[in-house]
Amino acid sequence: MARDLTGATALPLDTILSGDCAAAMDELPENSVDLVFADPPYNLQLKRELHRPNNSVVDAVDDDWDRFDSFAAYDAFTRDWLRAARRVLKPDGAIWVIGSYHNVFRVGAAMQDAGFWILNDVVWRKTNPMPNFRGKRLTNAHETLIWASKSEGSRYTFNYEAMKALNEGVQMRSDWTFPICTGHERLKNARGEKAHPTQKPEALLHRVLLATTKPGDVVLDPFFGTGTTGAVARMMGRRWIGIEREAEYRDLAAARIADVRPYEKTALEVTTSKRAEPRVPFGQLVERGMIRPGEELLSGNGRFRAKVRADGTLTGDGVKGSIHQVGAAYEGAPSCNGWTYWHFKREGRAVPIDTLRQQIRDEMAGKRLS
């Protein structure tokens, strides 16, 4: 592993590491990763081949990497990689783990035992699931994702407004509908066969990364497979690290990611909440001459007036204080958003003072982008 000029271990960004995932994560610096997306073996416990009604063989998950001798062996494997993943996560980092009914309950319990704090479980409902050929059970039409922060007190990333915008202005729910990976997106190996039995759709990773990361964040996938996480992270301006022990998968993933064209930087900006925007005191508008001391402000309904003082407070009819306090006093309310309540006159038109605050915020954003 490379080291930086201080002697500390450097992160192998945008790199696919080979070998056991827990051992590889143990070589990474502690508290260095923003998000882990893990798609571990499902431990399907298949005992024999599956056949369709026409007697053709189903291309199921029967690879060696999905075989464990017992539940105890699988649990030990799970605890080991979760321990390693939690060590590399930053204090405010988070993890997503996807699984099926075969393993997700065992993984969820292990996550809680390891100290992760579960935030949501998400049901990925497949629009085109594989049928239940034997007719002995319900068609298994969904998988479950567990989203958890590193600890209960973590200040994890959640782009609430972006998720709401993605969902046409309605809060994003915990049931997501996507088709399984098919068509041109499904990778094939040199033999023309399906390269990986559980390749995830890029749409699923797009939503996960849009919801819980920011541009420039480091995303680690300890079960990299054919590289869906890396491909989507590269598109979306995130850095990534993949760990994969199978050489064939590593080669396919590397070729796939090399063909990815990242989105333009301006396209990576997402809708943010007002709380996430930089704080601008009303006094800053006064200091910059955007509002002058002695200038009169009007309430939105035109009933009340107050004058601006040099320190950014207002004085009115028997009341003085901040833009919020004076507005609340006039309305007889416990609180008031002074930014939307007060207006100033320009060219005979009443304009909310919030437009001036937004001008300053836009300037600040321009400086950050440059």
C-alpha cells in the first residue's frame, strides 16, 4: 500500500484491490471512507440444479463464493467484514448492505451487534423478477437494503431535497421499483454468458449515491463484482475503491469503468435544503449597503412597518429586535421567519429581503465552484 509524504497509508482511490475483503480493508487507513456499499454473498444454500418447466437449467447463483459450510461460518464471515468496514468508515460515514431473505436478517443483526445504527430498510421491488418455477412458494420479487450510520450520533449525509425532487416533489419512500439488470447493461463474459449472477442495476446505485453522498466522497465496495458501484461513482463525481477476489470480475469491472464518461460538474449539483445553505446574517446586508440604515421595511401583508438600524436590528411601533423577533411581535406569534416576512421597496415594488440573502449565497457558491 502506498504512503503519502507524512508516512501515513494513502487511499488507493479509483482502484480495484484483489484478495479477501476484510484483509484488504484492514490495510486501508482508519476513518477514511465516506460510504460503504456492500453486496455480500447471499448464502443461497442451493442443494441441486434448478430447472424450468421445459427442463432447461436456470442460471442461478451456484458459484463457490456463495457457498458456506454452515450458518455459523456465514455469521463469522459477516462479522469479520463488518468489523473491517466499520473501522474504515469516517465517524459520520454510513453503510448500505443489500441482501435477500436468505441472509439479510442475519446481516442486520450482525450490523447492530457491531455498533451500526440502522436508519432505514429499503425494499427494492423488481419489476421483472425470476418466476418461482416449482410453484411451491411466492415469487421472490424483492431484495432488502439496510442503510445504517457508523454510530447513533453520526451526522450522516442524506440529500433529502434531492430525493424529493427525484420523486416529483413528494418525499422519497422506502420502497423502490427497478427492473433487474438486463439488456445492454448486463455484462457478458468471453464465453458470451452472463458475467455475474447478481449484477445490480445502475439505477439502484444512482439513487443510493445521490441520496447519501456528495461529489468527491469516497465510496468503498468490498464485494465489487463487475463494478457497478465504481461505474456509477465515476459518472457521479465520487471517488471509489473496489475489492474483488475473482480475477475475471476484476478484469470486466476495470474495462467497464474505463469506458464510463463522468457527468459534467454542473450536472452534479443537487437540490439542497435551506438549512444546508450558508448562514447569512441580516446585518451583512446592512454592512454591504444592500439595505441602508434608516430604510423602512414592510410586512408582506402591508400592515406593519419597521426601520433598519445600523447593527442589523429593526425598530418599530413599541418593539425592537431582530428581523424575526420584530415580525413575531407584530403578529403576536411565537416565531416568525423574518426573511420571508419583511420586504423592501425598489422601483415602487415590494421585494422580499430574502432575495438579497440569496444573492450573497449565490456569490459564495460561485467562489466554492471556482
